[in-house]
Amino acid sequence: MAVSSVTTNERAPLLEVRDLVKHFPLRRGMLANLAGDSEAVHAVNGVSFSVRRGGSIGLAGESGCGKSTTAKMLLRLFEPTSGQIIFDGQDIVTLKGADLKAFRRRAQLMFQNPYESFSPRFTIFRSLVEPLLIHGVKDADERTRRVWQALNDVNLQPAESFFQKFPHQLSGGQLQRVVLARSLVLEPEFLAADEPVSMLDVSVRAGILNTMKEQAAQRNLTTVYISHDLSLIQYLCETTAIMYLGQIVEMGPTAGVINEPQHPYTKALISTIPIPEPERKKTTIPIEGGVPSAISLPSGCTFHPRCPFAMDICERKVPPPLDLGQGRTVRCFLYGGKNEADEVGKNAAAA
Amino acid sequence: MSVPQPLLDVRDLRVEYSTRRGTMHAVDGISFTVEKGQHLGLIGESGCGKTTTGRALLRVLPRNGRVGGGQMFFKERDLVTLSEREMRALRWREISMVPQSSMDTLDPVYRVGDQLREVLTLRGGMNNAEARARSAELFDLVGLASDRLDNYPHEFSGGMRQRAVIAMALALNPDLVIADEPVTALDVIVQHQVLETFRDLQERLGISVIMITHDISVVAETCDEIAVMYAGKIMERAPVRRFFAMPFHPYALGLQNAFPNLARPKETLISIEGYPPDLVEPPKGCRFNTRCPFAIERCFVEEPPLIEVEPGHQAACHRWREVEQLREQAKEAETWQSVA
Ligand SMILES: Nc1ncnc2c1ncn2[C@@H]1O[C@H](COP(=O)(O)OP(=O)(O)OP(=O)(O)O)[C@@H](O)[C@H]1O
Ligand SMILES: Nc1ncnc2c1ncn2[C@@H]1O[C@H](COP(=O)(O)OP(=O)(O)OP(=O)(O)O)[C@@H](O)[C@H]1O
Ligand code: SF4
Ligand code: SF4
Ligand SMILES: [Mg+2]
Ligand SMILES: [Mg+2]
């Protein structure tokens, strides 16, 4: 059921992720294996979302909640343990050979650290022209034109003055612009950016965020932004998904999620973000302890050991994603779903 | 009777590093004070000299670094002229430090409690029983359960390790703690817990803190005073509330545009394009002149002194008298693009 990429239904999602799971097996001794002990890091535990063509979603959450692992699966850098990733009508999880190469041209990942993204011995031109060579752009003038265009688009002007520079001759902000240019040089339709500005000083972050926003709009790019910093996601994304221990616990239009969070974890997270307004009196929702290990996940709602509202059921049943209307979903029994869970429970017991 | 002196009074402090390219003026004539119980936020972008300032105060500079001038009066003694022996007696007991990325500095092979006890016995001269009691007290103070004293560092989360290091800094009841980016590597929820610990210390023990950070939101939430550093200089110093309400220095005006605010999202964030000057050969005039949209001729020849712009509030800018107009212009993205 491969749908051709010429169908450009604006409403249809370009990317749809269904029940994505990634477990990293822990390599233990032989004895453990013999005993059938299959411990694993449960990095991603059933993530589902979709993004329309030209849309943007932000994945936020604390360190280790599975943001980067999710992004890497979207780009086929990690094989999912299970689940589907439908890109323009095609499940990319099973792509191979030429089809996979074609996908790689349409989808790009922008990494966090600009200094590690480039070989220090290559000129900027060489680093940017390489993807074009790999993807068979044969005409040299065409390659130069596209490198020039990409640099120009990310506001490195005059673009040709950067061709022969080496990474160490650029500031962190300029280098991060080159990272962006490199992910745009193949004119992709989809871009995932993992902590795109976290290495940069705040004074220069805004410039690159603005450029990313402009380019995404101009090219009708579909984007997934990953950041632990919700203010960045607030600035860039129409949809926000909050992750906790490898699951999306709340999702919806960004303003709604940030201004009126529903899930207890989202509420706690947002209430603790410092605000540059000393006059403002904040009420924070304190939660205890740290994030539990992703090796032995808590039962039921994985947030229950820290949740100030935890009920009996939370320990026993996994809250299903509930539709709150207006595009919002939440996984929490405070908003219902107990009956559904009972059904699931009964069915499981019957089976 | 003499006027009460501030706990710390730094005057025209200079710190230099010898490098292959020449002398680097990492801290170039800064002055500030810290009162008893006050929390001073020292902010500025990477490389502006924050850590250098903190290390100079304790005289624990790297080998190629030295105090090149100025005075650091702490309880009316000039730390610059104290002997190394006197300094040793003062470290931990009167001034202590939570070093940058310190949660990774705990020794992985020793129990956290043993590392804490070592400070108490070797530096504080306590016997083992005293040290054990005090350790439990300190863990309690920073919000750690005392039954975790026997854990190894790897059994702690990042936030717990950070709190253990803070407990160490507090071990011998110092008057002043220099906390260098104590929450930078932490997630917001844990960051909040650690910052609460600092606020608590101020309320309960009246400890003074120099909080080094690049995050003005952290300063807004935890400090009384702020000092903004840029390229080895203090550009603005003010009570925190005043700084956020009425900033004077163009760099501060730029920072406020560049910082996102979750509670009040901005339509557009604006960068201060460019980068700080080379401190081996600092530019003539104002150090911010290469990135400042308001620079005039004078800014390239004459260095602006840090002067009082309103009571208790100082800024170093030739055009401070025109600040109302500059504040308006600073809100426009075009203003800042004109420099790049
Ligand atoms: N290659 C790997 N092998 C084993 N475990 C891994 C691997 N990559 C990630 N993990 C684990 O998977 C979980 C999720 O990691 P991930 O890097 O996706 O988190 P993240 O949300 O991106 O965190 P951060 O904000 O720190 O970047 C963590 O527990 C991590 O230790
Ligand atoms: N041992 C050293 N030798 C030479 N130069 C040094 C040394 N230590 C620091 N510097 C330089 O001195 C300047 C100030 O460094 P410092 O570490 O004080 O900055 P900072 O404000 O703490 O920055 P950050 O926010 O990155 O921690 C920088 O330009 C730095 O490169
Ligand atoms: S399901 Fe229960 S434990 Fe989980 S967030 Fe909701 S109330 Fe808390
Ligand atoms: S002195 Fe001149 S260059 Fe420096 S901040 Fe003021 S206006 Fe800008
Ligand atoms: Mg990550
Ligand atoms: Mg530092």
C-alpha cells in the first residue's frame, strides 16, 4: 500500500508513528541468559503521534525519557523493537536498499553538538558537498549552487566566503548554522532536530531558532524538535508532546499544553521551570524523588511512585491515552479511562 | 564608630593567564560587594570570566593564572595579601566552593559519606563520632536521607550528587559559598529542588552565596543582587528586581530580548549576534562595541567606567543617560540586525 509521494494531501500526516517501542537488551553473563533473564533498558514504550506536512511537533521531557532514541528511530538510525513509522504512506521500518536511500534523502537529522558534527580537517564546502555526492548529484555547478544556496538560506552571507573556512574558524553559532545548512542541502521534506541549540550561548540562540523557523516555513518542512527546554518548543512547535519514561503522557496544541497542563507530571514540570521575572510569585507542584530506572519500570502508570494524586488503580493498570477534545490527549486516570482499563484487564485475565 | 563593612568587598580585581599567545586578561578590573546573607548572581556568557573570579577569591587559580591587581576584602582582610597558610585556614571554614560540574568530581571509589567525613575530620578537626553526627545533619540540610551516606556516588542521581557536593561545601559552616553553575547539568525538576536548598540556606543560616550561572531565570528566582559580566568586565550591577524592571546596559537589554519566558512567550526572540572579543588583545574602548547597536565614536576610543545610574545600581555605558530611548529601540529586531 505504498502511496506515491506526488499525492500532496495537505491534511494527511506526512509522518505517523504507531506504538513505537525500543528496548536495549542488557548484556549480562551467560548464567543470566541461561536463566532466561532478558533484562533491558525500556527506552521507548509505545509512542504514537502524527505530524501533518509542514507541521511541527516538539518532544520534551527530562533526561533519559527517550527523546533521542525516538528521533533516531524516525531516521532509521535505530531499529525499533516494534511499532510502525509511516512516512508519506510507507512504513519505513522495513525499507531497504534503494528505497532506504531515497528515504534518507527526504529525511534529515540535526545533531546537538556542532563541534562534533564536522571533521575538523574538512572545509565547510567539502562537508556540505558530501551529501550531494553520496546522493548522486552529478553536475559540479549544480552542487556548488546548492551548497551556496543552503549557506545563504541560513544567513551565512556572503555564502562563498565560508566555502574554504574550517570549523575552528567559525563561532559556535555560525557552526550551528552550517549544521542546519548541511541538513537542508538535500532539500528534505522532513527534519528532526535533537537539542539544536543547547550547546550555544543564549545570547545567540534566538538567531538560529529564527532561521530554523523561517526555513521550515519557506520549505514547508515537517519538523520534529527535541529539547528538554520547553520554552524552545513553545517558540517553535504547533504541537507539544511531554514524555516520561518512554511514553507520551500528554500531547496537544502547544499553548494548551503549556498554559493549561493536565497530566500531574506536566503540571509539575512546567511549574518548576524558572521564569525571568523576579516579581512573579509561583506556586510549584513539588514531586518527590527522581526518575526511576528504565530497566525495571514501575507497574501501572509509571509516574505513580512520584504522583501526588496516585490512586489504587494507578499502581495496577496502565492509563490509556484519553481524548480530551481540541486535539489533546492525556494518559492519566484522573481524567477517566478506568473502565477501559478494567476492560483491558478483564480481557487480559480471560486470555 | 566605623560604618559596617560588607562581608566581601572586591575592588578593581584583575586576573591574568599566561598563554602561548600572550597575557590573557580574563578578569579585568571588576568591583563588587556581597553583604552578609546576600545572594549575588554572577552571570555572563561562556568565557567572560565567572569561574576565574570565583577561583581568584579562593586563590585556587590554575598554575598559569595569577591575580594581577586589586583587592579582595573579606571580613576586612585583603585575601590578595594573605599568606598561603592563612588562606588554607580560611578555605572551607569561611569561604567554600561548589565547583563547576562538581557532581562529577566525587571520587567514585569512596562512599559519599566517607568523602564528607574527610572534610569534617581533616579540615574541621572533628573526631569520628562528631563527624558522623554532623554528616547526618548536613545530609538532612540539603534534603538527602542520612541512610544514603553509605552509598557510592554511582548510586546517586545527578541531583543527589549535586546536593552531596553542596553538603560538603557547607560542612564547616562557611560565611560565603561560591556556587559555580550548581544546577546547569540538572533537569528542571531537580534543578528546582537544588535551588530550593540554596534559598533555604539563606533563610535558615544566613549564608551568603555567589551564584555563578549563565541563566538569568535562575538569578531571577534565587538572588538578591545581580552582576552582569562581559569579556572580563562587570557591565551592570543592581538589585535583581531593579535589573529586570529597568536594565541600563545595552548588553543587558539584548539579553532580555534573547531569553525566552515560558510564562510570557515573546513573538520573536532576538539574538545578540557575534561573539565576545579576544581577551589577549581586547579592543579599545567599550568591550561590547563589536556587538552593540548603539555604539558611537566615543565607544571605540574611551572605555566606559562602571558608574552609579540610580541609587544602588551601576552600569558601564557611555550612553546611559539616553537609556529610555535605547530601551525602546532595543525591542526592535532591526536594531540588532544592523550590527551583524
Ligand atoms: N545505545 C543504547 N544502549 C543502551 N541504552 C541506551 C542506548 N541509548 C539510549 N539508551 C537508554 O535509553 C534511555 C533513553 O535515552 P535517550 O537518549 O533517548 O534519552 P533522552 O530523552 O534523549 O535524554 P537526554 O535529554 O539526556 O538526551 C536512557 O535510559 C538511556 O540510558
Ligand atoms: N588555565 C587557563 N589558561 C588560559 N586561559 C584560561 C584558563 N582558564 C580559563 N581561561 C580563559 O579565561 C577566560 C575566562 O574563563 P572562565 O572559565 O573564567 O569563564 P566562565 O565565565 O566561567 O565561562 P563558562 O561559562 O564557560 O564556565 C576564557 O576565555 C578562558 O578560555
Ligand atoms: S494515572 Fe494515577 S499515578 Fe498516573 S499520573 Fe494519573 S493520577 Fe498520577
Ligand atoms: S559604551 Fe557604547 S558600545 Fe559600550 S554598551 Fe554603551 S553604547 Fe554600546
Ligand atoms: Mg537526548
Ligand atoms: Mg565557568
